Amino acid sequence: ECDLRDQVSAANVTLQNGAACADGEGLVLVDADSATMTAVETGGEMSLALWVKISADCHAATGKCRFIMFKNDDNTAGFNLYYENGMVKASSKPEGYWMRTAEGDALDAGAWAHVVATFSESTIDVYQDGRHTATEAALAAPARLTRDSNIIGKKADGVAIHQLQVWDRALDAAEVARLYNATRDAYADDGGGSACLTLP
């Protein structure tokens, strides 16, 4: 099943620019602003988790290949989970503060990887395939954002996403490891997984 309706508020994900959701492939992004989540409140202490398969273009890009981008309407606050210059990165810009970024490890183009970013009042942390790969001191948790749309995929041509999950708290290392171990078999040998989008 490739379900593009979130499981909390039943809000739809809207696909744009030729993005598609297919069984076994997940949400396949195309260029800028490939999909949007509507009516989802984000920010504060929270976690983002997803299975992602980056394209060769994303791997080689010098600019930001964004998996997830949440921001307020005037761009003064928000947070991102993205790939840039050979590293997974998670950044947060609370209103009234400078942006802070945690820089993780490289991903292999064409292979599924489990990526988690956690945002708390004090740190931004990145996990890849169950391992803690980066931490950065945070000035504050991300600002609370309620938007008509939150972007999935920004200049992320050819990137595929499965099982995007959002929590309203920062997961700890043991929880991240359990989440990875519970789902990794479905992605072995370029497997698929199930839902494209869940919001537990």
C-alpha cells in the first residue's frame, strides 16, 4: 500500500511536478516542491524519521537536496532535514535565533537508508541506520508552525521516501535503534516497505 493520507488528522498529501507514489518505491520526488502536507502542526520538541533513497544527482549536488522542509510564511523560522555536500544534515531556526545545523554522514546513492532527526530544547541530533552520527547544541526547539502546507522534497529530483514519521517529542537513541531494527528487513536488497506517509 502507498498511502498518502496522514493517520492523525486525515489530511492529504498533495503531489506536484510529476511526483508519484508507487508500491515498492515510495514517494518519488521530482525537482522542487514535490509534495506538501496540509494542516500539520509541527515544531517544538519533535522527531522526523524516514527511509530515503537518494539519487545520483542528489548525492552529487552542492546545494541543498531537501527531504523535508517546514517553515513559517515569512521564512523567519523553520527546520529542515536534507543532504548537502556529501552529508545528511538537520537544521533548526527558532524565531529570533540563528540557525544551527547538525552534520551527519554520507549516504550511498541508490540504496535505502533510515534517517532520523530529533529536535529538543538543547540539541539537534541525527541518526543513520540506527547509529547516532551527529549532534549540535540548539539555542531552542523549533518554533511551533501551523501551515497550509509543509514541503516534502525541495530540489530533490529522483529521491524516494518511505514511511515518513513525525513525533511531538525527541526520540532517544534506544527508541531510534528499535525503530530501525523493526523496519530494516523490509529494505534489505532494495526492498520496499509499506506506507509512504505515517504520522504516529
